Amino acid sequence: MPMVVGVVAGVAVLAIAVLIGLFKLMWRVAEPNEALIISGSKHRTEGLGEGMGFRIVTGRGTLVLPGVQAVRKLSLDLNETELQVDCVTQQGIPLKVRGVVIFKVGDDFVSIANAARRFLDQQKLMSERVHNVFAGHLRSIVGGLTVEDMIRDREKLTGQTRAACGTEMEKLGLIVDSLQIHEIEDPTGYIRNLALPHASAVQRDARIAQAESNRLATEAEQQALARMAEATRDSEILQAGYQAERDKAAAQARQAGPLADAAARQEVVVQETRVAELEAHRREQQLQADVRKPADARAYEKRTLAEAERDARISGAQAKAKETELAAAAEATRVKTAAGAEAEATKTRGAAMAAATRATGEAEAAASQAKGLADAEATKAKGLAEAEAIKARAAALAENQEAVVAQQLAENWPEIVKAGASAFGSVDNMVVLNGADGMADMLAKALTMGGTGLGLARQLLASMNQNGQTPKETSPSLNGVAAPPPQRVPVEKEG
């Protein structure tokens, strides 16, 4: 029995060992800087197409069936490639551009899958492929730039290169961490010639700066020397002053005795002078008490009384001025009120007069308009009536001319007779022969001379009708026919 237990235990241990060995053989762990590409079965990875045929594992472990699945590693480390590209600029100047590209496989499954398809067995050739990609785009970009653009703005060259290579690097599953342009070599010396003006300007500025520095240094040295001379002068002056003070002290020491006697005499004089001043002061005080104080009191009394009187007069004058001001203000207020009332009344009267004048003018205009219309209507009616009368006379003449002529002659007979009698107007004495027969004969001749008969009357009426006049409006000359001059009628006396 114990033997069976031992055998079973051994088999179990052996089985466990076999399982552990198989597990170690099947278990694969992806390092942080690598990706496991497992092929041999159909897998679906997030973000990738259906049925890609391999599985990607990063940062964890997975089971792999030996003999069924194959496991290969794709490095996710940084890679570096040196750029040494011969380029020609837009100006046709050849240049050598040197730089470095630092790249790696992208961390996402799409980039890893793209890189695995292209570089899984050729990871050592990855740098060469990237160099070729960047070299071609760099030549193209440099061909569109000038040397000045490349020198002054290398960041622009770098940015355009990265942007141009971005799509192709993405297809390769690679990302560019850094692109640096280290050096731009100029075999023709164009860049050096470009720098010459600036180098000359820098040298010129350096020489100018050195000259300015020398000038400032010389000025500083001269100022230092001047300050040194000034200090020497001040020192000598001080020394001379000190020497003079020493000489003065020695002289004073030598004159100490005479000076002491003189000082004593001076003190006596001072004391005597002080006694005299005190005596004068005492007399002045006595004078102040005896004379000036009473005079000042009397002057103060008079001044006080005068000031009081002056203040009283000023107060009275101010009161009177205030009263006058108030009266003037009241009068001004009254005048202003009266003026305002008068202005308001004047304004009201003016408005009323303007309204009345406007109404009168409107009435007169209406009356004038009505009168004009009435006169126009009357004139129109009169003209129409005269036209109707003329038209009626014309119609009557057309129908019965003899009757109309007879009527006109009857109406105008006094005028005709008057025209005939005008022939005797200048006769002073007239002798009629044959009595009544002679008179009748004379009158017939006068009438014959005063008018031409029925034909003349017809002409008269026709002319009056044409002129639109009535027979009464004609002159005694019978419509322009002048009366014959007066003739002297022969008169014979009876025997």
C-alpha cells in the first residue's frame, strides 16, 4: 500500500512538472519595448480588419500553441538614421544637408501591423528605408527654397520635411520623434560670401566700440589725473591754512601780555558803557511813566471815541444802503412784473390784431374775388347781349332791308336834320324869295346837302352795324361823311 501511494505521488509530481514545462513552453510575455506578432490562426484585433491572420500582443503575456502558432518579436525601441543629402536650392546652388531622424514603430495596433508587414524580417533595414524617404522629400523641399530661407528659418525646413514625410511614415507604421538639421555645407562658398557684409559690419562695430572704449578710458584717465591735481591743490591749501593758524597762534602767544592789558582796559570801558546804558534806560523808563503813558492814554481815548463814531456812521450807512437796496429790489420786481404783464398784454393784443387783420384781409380778398367774378360775369353778359343784338340786326337786314333802314332813319332823323341845318350856321342875314315855296326849296337843298338820301343812310347803317355802334353813338358828320361847307344862298329882295 505505501508503495502504491508513493507511485501515485511520483506520477502526480511528474505530471505537475510536465504541466509546468508545457506552460513555460507555451507562455510568452511581451516586454515593454516590443510587440509579439502571433500568426497561425485567425484572430480579430480591435482597430484592424477582419481575418488579418495574426495577433498582436503588447505589455502582457499570452499562450502560444507550439507547432500551431509562430511567435516573432517586433522591436518598439527608438531608431536613428543619419541624413547626408546632396541638394540644390531654388537658386541652383548645391548644398549638403546633414541631420538626424529619430523614429520608432507606433504604439497603436494599426502602426504595429503596418510595420510588421514591412519590417518584421528586415528590421535592420528600417533605418535605410527611412533615410531614403527623408532624402527624397528633403531634396524636393530644398529645391523650392533659397539659401537665405534655409539659414534664417531652419524650423520651416524641418516642419515642411516632417509634414511631407508624415503620410509615408504612417503607411510604414512609423512615427518621427525628432528631426534635426545639424549642418548645411556650402561647397561653393555662397554662405560665407553672404556672411562677409555682416562680418565686416561686425568688425566695423567692434572697431567703433573699441575706439569708443579707448576714448572713454582716456577721458576717465584725464578725469582721474584732474581729480589727483585737485586733491593735491586742496591738500596744499589745507596745509597753508594750518600753517597760517600756527603762525597766528604763535603771534597771539607773543602778544599775550599787551593783549591782556588791552582786554582789561576794554572790560573797564564795557562796564562803564553798561552803567551809562542802565542810567539812560532808567531815565527813559521815568520819561515813559511821567509823559508817554498819560499821552498814550489820552490818544487811546480819542482814537477809541473816533473809531466808535466811525463804526456808528458805517453801520448807519450800511443800514441805509441795505434799505436802498431792498427798495430798489422791490421796485425792480414791481417793474419787472408790470413789464411782464404789459408784454403779455401786448402779445395778446398783437395776436388779436393779427387775427383780426388776417380775417379782414381774407374777407376783403373774398369780396374782391366775388366782385371780380361779378364784373367778369356782367362783362360777359353785356358782350353776349351786344353780340345777340348785332346778330338780330344782321338777320333783320337780310330779311327786310328797307324797313330796317326806314326805322334807323326815323330813329336818327333829328341827327340828320341837325347835320342839314349846320349848313346855315354861318349865315348872318338870309333873304328868302318866293315866300313859302322859296323856304321849302331851301330846306330841301339843305337836307340834300346834309345827307345824300336813302343810299347814304343805308351806308351809314351798314357801317354802324359793322362797327357794333348804335346810331346815337355816331357823330353829326354821318359816319365819316363830312357835311358840305356852308354856302351862301343868294337872296333877292322883292321889288
